[in-house]
Amino acid sequence: MRITITIILVCLYSISFSQSLSESDIKKIAQKTNNKIKGVEIGNGITARGCLAIGRTLAYQYDVSNDWSPSLNMKEDLMENFKEAGISEVYFNNDINVDFYYYYGNKLRKKISIKSKEFSNLNFKLGDYESVNGHLKAKGVNLKLRKPNGWELQEGDRPNIVKKFSYKTNSYIILIKDNMMFLSRNEAKDLLSDSEYVKEIIIESGSYLKNIEILHQKIVTIDTYPALEFTIRGDKERLGLNLKMIMKNWMIFYEDKIISFSSGGFDSQEFYSLENLYDSITNSVIFPEQYN
């Protein structure tokens, strides 16, 4: 299996690490790989037949001997070898799936499929609760939520940002602002049912982005408070570079305050792999005072 990974490394010659490749790019990689591996014996009775692209999937095909048999944990072994070779993140970040076909003559003996998301090393669990109670930027709000293990806890570096959790280029930010009026939970729910108003506050919340696109929005409940959940994407300029960003946000009208939880980073596979984690952090939010 390790010899098989050596053959797969050929694909990396053409892969860009910066952004997800197009299907046309993946097809070119497959053609180049096919020319290099076709007919190569890789041991254990396996000979590379070739490589082709089907959409966003690279399909590696092999001929095997009559006495060849797949191992019981063949898929797990392949994935582990991808990680040890340091190439699993390339397939994950570029949203490339991989199929392996093993033939004896014209008969398919074994097929293994690995989805790009399966190459992700992102497997975080929630740790202890972090409280903002008494924090100067919390403006009297008392809430707590759980921090993901392995993420860095940082103080907010801008006005109204209380704290944030960070991992590489990804973040989860707690922001608290004063509201112009006091709203009960029922009043907040009525306000969030106004579609025009909701669109305005979503656009305003993403004012730091250009070419903003609203991907989804809905009303949810956080602890016992109605909240607006929405996902946006857009462009952000930084030091002359145009960066593609995607953010999933939650906004709560909490009495005379507005509480926002903002999560995300670059518009890539990493965001979608972390989306369930962002949901879990938000679902852990508790306002302790309402239970006193």
C-alpha cells in the first residue's frame, strides 16, 4: 500500500495549494498522472492501469494477479498512508475525491471510495465553559459557552469584540453591542420575522465584505432566546490581496444589547468541515441568570 501512495504523489506536481481546483484542472492532473503511471508495477501483484477524472473524483485503476486479495482494512490503510505522506490535506483542501479500482482481467475485484471530507484532520471536541461575566466589553451580559479543545482563546482586539477562539485562519468571535431599545423575547421574535429588516441587518453585519452573498438565513433559538442564524460569503481585501471569505453568524436581541457569534474564515473545504463544530459551540451557549 505504501508503494501505491508513491504513485499517487505524481498528482501533486500540478496541484495548487491556494484555492480549490476546477474540474478542468483535475482532468489535466488525471491525464498527466495516467501517462506517468500506466503499466508501472507497484508490487504485491498490482500493476497500475491508469488514472482518469470523473467530475471532482480521481479514479485510479489497477490490474491485480489472480491470487491477489484485498486486506480487511484496506481503506483505512490507504487513508493512513495518505496522511503519513502529507498529502491528505491537499485532497481535502482542493475538494478532490479518490476512487480505487482493482481488476482481474475485465472483472472488478475491489473498489474503494474516499470522499474529500474524509481526508480532513479536523476533529475537535468541546472543552470547558468560558464565561464573559464581568468582562469590561461584555457590557453587563452574563453568558458562557464551551471552547473547542486545541483552539486558542484570545481577548477581542477591536471594539465590542469580547473574546474569540482561533485555529489557524478560522475563528469564532463573541461580540456584544448596545442596542437603541429594550426588547422582550416576543418583541425580538416579531422583529426577526420582518424579512426586509433582517436583510438589512445581514448586509450591515457583512459590511466589511465586498460582493456579499447571503447563502442561508433562518430563525433559531439559542438557550431560550430567539436568534437570527445566517451564512454569508464575500471578498475581503488585505494588503492588496483579494481573499474569499465565508462566515456563519448568529445574532440575539438580548434585552438592550445585541449579541453576535461570528464563525468562519477562508471560503474553502475547511469551513464546511468545521461548520458542525461552530453549531456545537453556539448550542452550548447558556445565560445563567435566567435560571436563578
